[in-house]
Amino acid sequence: MDLHKVVASQERGWYLELMAPNAKGPGYAWLDPSRLYCHPRALQDCIEDLVQPFQDEAIDLVAGIDAMGFILGAAIANVFQKGFVAIRKAGHLCVETITHPYRDYSARDKVMEMRKDVIRPGLRVLLVDQWVETGGTMQAAIQLVEEQGGVVAGVAAICIEDSEGGCWLKQRYKWAHCVPHHLMPQFNAHYLHSFRAFEAKQGLP
């Protein structure tokens, strides 16, 4: 699928078809969302869809989750003209940090950290990641914010799947993602109909 030949329609989430299927096998995410960032109109429309539900919300700070959440999070912080803080996998920050253990989408146990000099009681934080599959990573980020007295103003990602963890988030926090309701079955099944174009190009059955 040629990135430069995609014609943007008015349908919300039109850019999701730019995402490519996993080409590297087990151990990797089931698709590559970052491919849509290479298309300037797609990235712009994606950001607009994510910020729209929060236009009337009081947001003091945007937090992006390691690592691809840094891209969307920083872009959203720029739209809102707010500060940005990175929530990282442990061991990368050279300042005093607060940490929290979590299990990611691949069932690996990890530790997340963020600096301790930003969140203060009552600070309203919008948490941003690229994707929410099982919800474990986002839940750990929520814990880091709330343990310091911060308030989670909402969570945003390209897709928040209808997994147990994803539903837990949707029931408890204001949320935004880019997937129209009629496409959710494809995302929950981890196979998009748009993948057929990639498979045809690769000569797959």
C-alpha cells in the first residue's frame, strides 16, 4: 500500500488502513501503527481525533508512555500548549523517580518509572500511549500518577481494545481512541481487512 497514494476521506479513522501487519513474527506487536505517522495528513487527523473529546477538559499536563506514546503524547501536549512528561521503562531516567511494576501485552514483567518533581496533588494529567491491548501498561501509568496525588483527566491511544483491561479503563476514566465502532471487531480479532492489500503485495494466500 503506497503511503503517497492514499486519498483521505471524511470518514473518521480513514488513516487506520495505513497501519501494516506484523512482518516479524511472534514476540512483536500484531501490527505497526507507526506507519500512519509517515503520512502528514494521517498524523494530523489522528491527533485531532484524540484531542477532540478533551477539548472542554481541564488538563494541566500530558504524559506519554514509553516509547511510542512519546510521539502522540508530545504532539497532543503541543496542541493543548501544555507540558509533557515521559513515563519510561525503569533504568532510563537520571533523576529521582517513582516506580511501579507491570505486565505488558506480551506477558513480560517490567517496571515503569517517572520523575518525582512534576506531579503534585490535584494536577490533572492526560495519559497517552500508542496502543492499549491488555491495559497493563496504562494501568501502571495511572498508578504512578495517582500515587503522587495527581488526577487522571483521561487516557488516549490509537486503539483501546475491548480486552478485560481495556474495558476496565473505559469504565473508570474518560477515554479517546481513533477506531470507529463498526471496525472494533477487526481490532479485537487482531486482523484488519486492510491487511489484505499488504498480503496481496507480498504474494501471501
